[in-house]
Amino acid sequence: MTLLLGPPSSGKTTLLLALSGKLDSSLKVTGRVTYNGHGMNEFVPQKTAAYISQHDTHIGEMTVRETLAFSARCQGVGDRYDMLVELSRREKAANIKPDPDIDVFMKAAAAEGQKENVITDYTLKILGLEICADTMVGDEMVRGISGGQRKRVTTGEMLVGPSKALFMDEISTGLDSSTTYQIVNSLRQTVHILNGTALISLLQPAPETYDLFDDIILLSDSQIVYQGPREDILDFFESMGFRCPERKGVADFLQEVTSRKDQEQYWAYKDEPYSFVTAKEFAEAFQSFHSGRKLGDELATPFDKTKSHPAALQTKKYGVRNKELLDACIAREYLLMKRNSFVYIFKLTQLTIVAVIAMTIFLRTEMHKNTTEDGNIYTGALFFTVLMVMFNGMSELAMTILKLPVFYKQRGLLFYPAWAYALPSWFLKIPITFVEVGVWVFITYYVIGFDPNVGRLFRQYLLLLLLNQAASSLFRFIAAACRNMIVANTFGTFALVLPFALGGFVLSRENIKKWWIWGYWSSPMMYAQNAIAVNEFLGKSWSKNASTNSTESLGVAVLKARGFFTEAHWYWIGAGALLGFIFVFNFCYTLALTYLNPFEKPQAVITVESDNAKTAGKIELSSHRKGSIDQTTSRESGEEIGRSISSVSSSVRAEAIAEARRNNKKGMVLPFQPLSISFDDIRYSVDMPEEMKSQGVLEDRLELLKGVSGAFRPGVLTALMGVSGAGKTTLMDVLAGRKTGGYIEGSISISGYPKKQETFARISGYCEQNDIHSPHVTVHESLLYSAWLRLPPNVDAETRKMFIEEVMELVELTPLRNALVGLPGVNGLSTEQRKRLTIAVELVANPSIIFMDEPTSGLDARAAAIVMRTVRNTVDTGRTVVCTIHQPSIDIFEAFDELLLMKRGGQEIYVGPLGRHSSHLIKYFESIEGVSKIKDGYNPATWMLEVTTSAQELILGVDFTEIYEKSDLYRRNKDLIKELSQPTPGSKDLYFPTQYSQSFFTQCMACLWKQRRSYWRNPPYTAVRFFFTTFIALMFGTMFWDLGTKR
């Protein structure tokens, strides 16, 4: 099992894609990759190897269990039953009795073609997803599982398959270190037992996770700096003159030692001059290192192909038979249709309402059948019917595009062929078409007064069924061909306008210019309009003579007057043509799905920094604290007492605020009021989910937070930690007032006054885990927009501008002030820069209290250090800052002052100071009988999560919450909360005269200012609109050329 390390944009993802056979075929690739000595052209690498992407692309409406079960079904779990039979035969021949449990498991796992497999449940258990197995995955619009759980679903989606070569790209993002350790440890056992191969890329691996790996590959500047045994890598760098410090994770050291910014701090020979060693120089030196020579010898020796098991390499393109793949896709499409039933109910309701309006407009008591003018009104009613039925198919456009990212991912992983995906999305919509068209026809037909013959009623129904299916097929094809919502909407509108204009109603056949006549004959609406008109006007109710001087029937006269065909067989020509369009459009839809690739591919965003930034000082998180607390021993101890929660005197707050004001950041342009937040016995519960009630749970409510108490103070950086599912984000959301549902109990005070959400929202900031920004404005403009709307009106423009400059300096965004934000993973800012922008957007509102949800999630060790330096700078201005954090390195963890630690179930088990080198935390837990002592150099954050798990509680026979509630620390915390819940003498409660910081007019001006810039900098959108408008104008001009002069 190999760990892949490297700074951002070093080529980790590209290497994983190349080794798993998933590189874009349009790229030029040199070199050779072999599996067991076989070239990639001798087997199907996409099925032999499983590539797990760093992007979590899933269908939000499916549950976790359904997502994994579908993946297992498509990948062919259980397709090795023949091998199990052979194994059983050999065991009997050798008189071997297998372990009963293993035997039952293998037989259950080998049963082919099941909708649910024991492997799915096993994977859910390994990944810790059992707790949310029946919860929707969710997306931006559907509330679902957490980001960390979604990342595990991405991993599990491929682990349920039979692949033994695993290429995993940043699978630990959003996971706490203990969960990451558990997953990697399970993978290690699987790889070792099954003799598989795993190459895993991790961003911030904890030391104990790092130690699980056998080999390390270190990439830098697209070159392999080291590849070999984990035990030898530090020796290699020491031979180059670089040494890893004692309290530094090896993985963090490796990611920084090749960086120009950070390399010098690891130079071991202080008496010798240092010069930067490039990645190329490291790579060349590795060739002569003993691990490098051994690697070269192995590559020079060809692999003995006879040692390769025939089943090791997959030669079939798909895991199971085509019928089973089609069954799986049909079952999933049916499930999604049930989950999206609201869309179909809404469409049905819309059709019903419009049908009622149509039948009252064309009411039969007002509709006569005496003249050709009367016939023209009926023609209008038929045109409106055709128009509505065709327009009803446009919803397929958005629904198809939303599912395309998941389709492209699963197509690339060879889950199923494109036709297996396309057919269910066509066939399963047919019953819905019957209902929708039936509602329209049976409501309007007799009320409007169409020909009363029941045969003609059902012939109109059949024709509209075919038209609706043709329209749906057309829009599905447009969605698959355009692959982008803006482009698809443009072409979708065009696909409606052109058939309408050339359908034979707006312009009759005789008036269409010869250069547009091709559009007439290729318009589905033309065939529908002619067929429905022939069906109506050749009926008995239109059989009377058009006039006393003519033998021609009134119906034929109406058809001739409107330029329609008059022969009865045109009904069947129209129906046949629509049926042909259905097959053509669905065939084109399948072709588009088969051969077209995603519209925009995610790509690495490389940080471009100025020369000044490149030569800036080294990243040392602790330096901010050292400047204020390491000057003398006495000052250090005084600071520890000042920051310790153990002191309850009234001077604590004053000292913390005074200290915050004494530091280097005291000269900010805009003053703010430092505020504390205290909370006592917070309980949060929600209505018991129906899934849990169905499993026998009797309670009406599910309690997510159980009596959590604590206090956050100015100038003190607090970490909110716990295993996944402990309730960290839930607690922060409750304190920030972002929970709109559920039941909240307990008291929350802001500097002694009861919290009021209306005023609290004005003095607080919340940095979400997802960095959501407008892509088409610059960094400076993003901050200007936020400050314009959120700062009070008494702040003039010049002061606001100066304050923004200060904030940009604080979060180190000044070199990027004119950079466009861009789209995540496509262009613009890198992930770490976006995170800093998220913090800055909140800071320019000048808040007193800031909540940050996982500010370092998804970042490598170096980027996380930059963000944490930003957070530290923010705290040093005297603000109250609280962060949830998952996998902190030792450096990042010890940048915090205090910790609120929670266990699964929403209970606190430690609230207090960390101390120097986490001494207070370690002393507290080591004093509990049975808790294992921390090893030298071990990460305290990882250690505390390991020793406080539910499993450890059972082993030790203790309840950490109960121990905490009986401790002196708990009593001191309660005294502090009580003190901070009382207003200081002379203070006033927060009050703002208006709900919003700015007037309605100012809000409109700010939004107009930003939208103008966004439109100007988005040429694809504005250019497409301009092109479309121009084309439609030219089309209408040439279509109605010189027509006005003839009337």
C-alpha cells in the first residue's frame, strides 16, 4: 500500500488517472504502464483498477445504501461464483474445513445479480456509514449527509466493486483523523490479505495514518522525488541536508521540504550556507540512493506473466450481462422518478390549470361552426393545444443536465453503457405522458366543442401522446448535446421558436419563402398541426357546404384557407412522422451520451504569487503566539493563566480584551466591540425520522445535543472538535442561529445579555465549509460588496476602502486583489485562496464573533497552515473566533488556545485550555484511570480522539461525560459561564435601529453594481444571448420578407 504525497498542482491526480487508464484519450502520453506484465491494451484497465475521484459527484435523491448497492450491482459483485465452486471442490479434496463465518460470508458475497449484497453492508460498516445508510446523500438544494460522509460514500462506491487495484484521490477530506485511520487501516488489511495494490493520495495524513503505509511516492513539480519504503525516506532527505523537526509530522515535512517558501527552515547544517534544492535535483539524487537503485533494478526485470492469475485482470468491458445492467438502470430511474414525484405532480397541476383556462376561453357555447372564420378560431384552439403539449416536454432539459455529471463519472468507470442509461429515461416516462396528455384532452375536448365523434377524440389523444414524447426526446437530446444549462436553454428556446414559426400556423405553407421551406418539412409541429387539423375538420360537424355556390365542405374550406393538407391520410402521415422523430431524437440522445464528454472539465488551479510573496517568510503558526507569550518565562505563565478558563475573576475578560488590543493589529481603522458568548445546558432535538420509527424506536424526538455548556471569549481561539457525528456543526449552527427547524432549549448570552437573533446577526460572521462566491468579480470587489452592504451607514466610502485594505493585508490577499474569483476547480482562485476569501468576506463586516466551519478541510498541510495563520491574525485583533476542525496536524492543533471536545451523541467531554504543547489536555485525560499514555511525538488531537471513542468507554467501563461533570474543570467552567452571563456594570445591550445595515436604495445600488460587472465579465452567457437574439431577428426578418407589402 503506497501513499502519494505532493504539494498542490504537482501532478498527483494526473498520475493516478494515468496509472488507472483513465486519462483523456486526446492527450499525448509517452511511456508504458503494465499490470502483472500485461500492457493496457491486453485487458480493460478501467474495470481492473478502481479510481476514486476527489470530487464527490452523486445523485442527491438517493440514500447512501442505494448509491452503494447500485454501484455493487453494476460492477458485478458476485460474478465469481464459478471460482467459489472450484474453491469448495479443492477444499474437500484437501480435507480442509473452512471457518463457518467466512464460508457463509463468501457464499453470500458470491451470489450473483442481487439487488442488495452483503458486500454493501460490509462496506457501510467499514466506512462508518451505518448511521446514515438510509439518509439521502443530498446536494446543494437537497439537505443530506455531511461533507465527510459524502467523501466516504465516494470511496465506498468503488470499494464495493471487485477491483483489487485501488487508486484513491484525496479520500480523507472532511474526515476526522480517527475515521481516516480506521478507513486506511481497513484498506491496508484488505490489500495485504487479498494481495491487492493501493495508491492513495492524502492531503494531511496524521502520523499514525502515515505509519500504516508500506511505500511512499513524493511528487513535486510533476517529478517523482522519492519512491520507496516509508522507513528510508527521512534518511534520503537527511543525506540531502534536510531534517524533520521533533514535533512535526513526517507527511507535513515532506510536503513542505520541496517548497521554495518552506525548505530553508529544515536545513540541518546551520554552519554551512543554504541554497534552494529543486525537485529535479532531488529526483536526480534519488537515482543514486539505495532505494532508487533497487527500484531501477526491479523495473529492468520483466514480470513473469505465468505468476499472474487469469482472474486478476478484467477482459470484459462491463461487470455483468447487459440485461442486468439495464434492470439496474431501470430500477434506479424508477426510484428517482418516485423521489422527484413533485416535479410530475407540479407539471400535471400546471397542465390542469392551463386546460381549464383554455376551455373557458374557447367555450363551446361561444364557438360556432358556420363560416371559415369560425374554423379559424378552432384552428387557434388546436394550435394552442399543440403548443402546450410540446412545451410540456421542456422540463426534460433541466432534469437531464442535472444528472449528467453523475452519468459521465459512471460511464468513465464502466458501470454501464450509454444505451442502458438512455432507454429507461425514455420508456419510464411514457406512462406519465399518458396521464399528462389524458388530463389535457379529456378536460378540453368536449368543452371546447371539437368534433363529437369518440373515435376522433382518441385519435387526437394518440397524436398528442406522440407529440409529447417527440418533444421530450428532443429536449433530452439537446441537453445531452449541449451539456451546459445556459447553452442548452438557448438552443432549447431556439428548438421551440423555429418549429412554432414554421409549423404552418403562424405562416401558411404558401407564404413560407423557398429558403425556409426545409424548416417547414422538418418541423415536428407541422406534422402535428396538419394531422390534428385533418382529424378535426374532416369530421361530421364540419361536413356542411362552405357556401351555397360550392360543393366543398366547410372543413375542407377551412383547411385550404389556412394552408393545411386536406387528405384524410395526412393524419397517419403526421402520426408516423412523429413516431419517426421519437426514434431519431432518442437515437441521437444515446449517441450524444456515448461519444460526448463533459462540457467543462475540472482542472487544477495553480497559485500564482508575486515575487514578494514568493520570498516571504516561512510559515510558522506558533510565531504569532511566541511574539506575545514567549518573551520571558513569567510572561508565558501569566499568559497561560490569562487564557486559561480556570480563572473566574472579573479581570479575566478585561485582561483578554486588553491583551487583544495591545497586540500588533490594534490600529485597525474601524473599532469594534469585543463580545463574549456563553451558553448553558444547550439541548437540540428534531422530530424522530420515519425510518427510525419503522425500526421500532418509540421516542417522538431525536436529541442531537444533550446539555452542552461553555463560553467563548475575545482574543481566544477555540477549537470545536469530536468524531464525525458528534454534533460540532450542529452546536455551532444553534449558537449562530442558523437552525430554523427542531427544538432548542437552554440559555445563550452575549456579554451577559440574552441573545437576540436580530441583533446577533449584525455583529457575527459565519464562514461556511463550502466556499460560495460570485465567480465573475475580483477579490477586492467581493470584499467591497460585502462591506458596502454590511457596514453601518455612518462609515464613509474612504474609511470603508481603508478597512478593506487592512482586512486584505490581514488575510494575505493583497497580491491577489485584482484576481477573478472564478469557478471552483475550473479557473480563478485555488481552494486555499477561496478559504481565505471566505474569511475575509466575513471580516469586512467588522464582526465581534466569528464562527468557522472546518476552515482547513480539503487543504494540504501547507495551505492549511496559511489559512490558520489568517485565523490566528483574526483572533489577535481581539475578536471571538470558534472553529470546527477535523484533522489538525500538531502545528495547527497547538495554534488554538482552548478546546471544546464532544463525543458521539452530542455530549461534551472536555472544555478548557490546551496549554503549552497541549499539556493541560494531556494531563486531564491521562489522569483518568485506564486511559493509555500519549507516545512521544504523537499528535495530541489524534490521541484524544482515539482514547475517547465509544469503544474505549466500553473497554474502560467509564462515561467520559460523567467524569467531566464531576471534575473541578467542569465546576470552574460553570462559574465562568455564570459570570459571563451577567452584564458588566455600565454596559448596554446590543441595539440597532433598522433590520438591515443599509437602506433599500443602497442595497439595490450595490446589487446593480455587482451584477453589471458579473455580466460584463461573463462573455459565454452574454455572447450567447446576443447571438441568439441576433439570429432570431434575422430568422424572423427573412421568414416574413416583404410580406407586409402584399396585404
